[in-house]
Amino acid sequence: MKVSYVAAGLLILIGMALQVLPSHAHESRPVFVDIRETQDGVVNLRWKVPPTVEGNNMPVPLFSPDCIAQSNAVYVQEGGSVSGQVPLICEGGVAGRVLTLRYPHYNPSLTAVLRVEFPNGTSVTHSLGPDEAGWNVPAEQTMWSVVATYVQLGASHILEGYDHLLFVACLIFIAGTWRRILLVITGFTVAHSVTLGLSALRVIHIPIVPTEAVIALSVVLLAVELARQDRDAFTWRYPLVVSACFGLLHGLGFASALSEIGLPEQDVLAALFSFNVGVEVGQVVFAAMLVAVASVLTRSGLSFVSDKTKQALVVAYVAGPMAAFWLIERVAGF
């Protein structure tokens, strides 16, 4: 196959990917619904909708009809997202009531994160799947339901975080062997677990906008190293060091998602640990799928897909332009 044909194919692939994937790399994030009961029956209902939802299909969270709205809903544009807010009076409180999320036209298959804070300061959180009709708000949350909810949220976040996945993909192709892949994934895991925990527990705080810009830059740098194929370079010789250093940075990105969701006051450590486990589950699933696909292609016997170097170059030339686009967009948003 001629080089020009390969280059043309890569450009087409990159262009299609840029059209399909969200520009911010996180715009498949869920709908967030925050319900705060300040005193018995007095409720402040807020929700945040990601930019992937069309303006004429904005969802509205609804309780049973005897919850009375005290005013019309107020909508505010926040960057690419839209936030809504409405005060309610729900006699007897929200515990035991069913909360639903209604779309005017169709459900765009988005998960919704529902969080309720009661007057005594305790809270309950639930991940509402696209196929679930609603959620019966419990008066309290068991530790096991916290674990299940936050594992699911962590896995969903990593599988929808395309910048993190592209970084992991580049790492895998640089590592090469199973032993080195295990080492770099472990290094990345340990490092981002540290900063995720410290940031979620508010020991450290770094603004999310520049953090996400530098995360995009980390993908660009790794894609460049993968494209150069210079095996004497520091990144190729010491991928564990590189994965650990950048893992500290990516952990701050995971923490930003967790900060939007919030942690239940009564089970902070269980929720934090479970979210991190969910991130790792999603990461391992992605890595296993990528390695499996690469192995099948390598054994296919087709010269233009069986060569590992060509596979690595495809990953580099897809990841690099995408991450560069996200970097420019995020820097422009400062």
C-alpha cells in the first residue's frame, strides 16, 4: 500500500472521529440533578444538562404532582451546558417519593446522576440509567448501595472520557509487552488514585479548566512520542515514570467529575474508593479490548494492519490531532 493512500486513509479516519467524538472530550457526561431539602417540605431542585442535548429536548426532573412549584423554572447558560432551577414545596419531604426525568421528545440515552440532600445534612446518590423509569428516593442510603452507585459512576466516567482513553491507548502501544503494559497501567492507576483522593477530600485544589488543558497536552506529547518511534527516547525507556507523572495530572480530572457528583457525608471513604474502583474497571475493560483487537489484527495476515508499528502510528495520528484540538479549545476557554 502506498504511503499516500495510508496518509489519506488516516486523514479521513481523523476527520470522521472529530465529527463523532465530542469536542470537549467529556460532553457525554451525565445529566446532574441536585435536590436540596432545606427544611421539611421546602425543596430547591437544580439540574445541569450537557451540551449534547438539543435545546428543544431539555429534560425536566419531576416529583409526584403534589410537589408544588413555587415559580417557573429558571434556565441559565453555563459555557456549553444549561442549568435549570425551580423551588418546590413537597409536604412530608422528598423521601419515599419517585423522581423521574422527562424529555419533551426522546431520551438521548444519557445516564442521570441524582443527588438528594436532606435537612439533617445526610445525602443519597443514585445513577439513573436511560432505561430506568424513575427512582424512589430512600430516607437513607446503605453502604452497599453507595458502593454500587459510585463504582458505576466511576466506570461510566472513564469510558466516556475520550482524552483519558486516548492517553491509555498511547501508553499501551509504547509499553509493547504484557509485562510493561501491566507496569505502566499500574503506575498510572496508583498515581491518579493519589491525586483523585487528595482532591476529592479537598486536601489540594487546582482549577479544573487549566487542568483539563494540560491533560489534553499530555495526550499530544504522548502521541508525538508514539509517532516518532524513537525507542531510545526517555518515554520509551521509562514508560512507568511517564505514566505515573501524567497519572497525577489525570487524577485531578477524575476528581473534577467526582466533585460535580458529590460525596455522601456518611460514607465518604466508601464512595471515594468505589468511584476509583469503577475508574479502574472501565480502564481495564478498555485496555483489554484494545489489546485484543490489536492481537487479532496482528494475526490477520493483512500486511497493512498486522504490523504493530503501523497500528501504533494510526493510534498516534488519531490521538494527536484530537488532543491538539481539545488543547486549543480549552486554552481558548481560560
